[in-house]
Amino acid sequence: MTAVGRMFFQILGAIAEFEHALLSERTRDGLAAAKTATTSSSSLLRWSRR
């Protein structure tokens, strides 16, 4: 493998790692938002049933 080929694959690997980190961050944020929304919705439902 040539030096240019190694550099190319290292750059692709770095981009893939960056994409994975972004996806993980968005997933974590989405789960936290869903948990907050569910908690507030269920408390509203609990009060509206009385």
C-alpha cells in the first residue's frame, strides 16, 4: 500500500469516527428529550384523570 493510500484510509476512518460520535450524541439527546416529554406527559395525564 502506498503512502497516499494509507493517508486516504486514515482520513476515511477519521470521518467515520466523527459520524459515529455525532450519531451517538444525537441518539443520547433524543432519548433524554423523549424521557423528559414522557415524564411531563404522564404527570399531566395523572392530574387530568382526577
